[in-house]
Amino acid sequence: MPVTQEDIEVFNGIKQINSRYRYEDKNPGGKRDRLLVSCGQCGSYNELGYIYERKLRREVNSGFITAAQAVDILNACCTEIKNPRKRTQVYELIAERLAAITKQ
């Protein structure tokens, strides 16, 4: 699949979000990794990139939301949910934001 302008916009937005958080995974692959979400990046794995791919890319590609809205949603997950951010909380906030866009 070719890289789109939206992909570049989201990548740059995620990079900006990551830059505001420090994260060092001292226990890679730990039991809690699946339950929590980091807004920073440690090494090559990017949690926000993963969430974008799993929860938001389809919405951007279909034109349901814009790349900027996807970045805003990811940013809200990082700023509105206290650390440690539970994955369930992040996914609930994403669903709420998507539903709010539908109602506009």
C-alpha cells in the first residue's frame, strides 16, 4: 500500500505527541504491557502508531475522519487520561470521539 499524505500527517502528529512524553520500557514484554498504553516511544515500537493502525486508519481512509482528527483523538487519549493509561480507557475515549464526530 503506498504512503499517502494522510499517513505522513498522522506520522508527524504522532511524532509530536511522542516528543512530549518520556518513556523507558524497563520490562519489555511484561505482563502489564497489553493492559497499558504509553504516549512516549521506547525503541522502535510506537504504541500510538499501533493504535492508529488498529482503530483509526480505516476511519481516515474511508473519509469518515481526517488525519488531523485522528491525531487530535490520539492526543486527547494522552492528555485526558491519567498515567498509567489503561488500554480499555484509551479505546473507550476513541469510541466516544468517533461517535461525537458522527453526531456533527
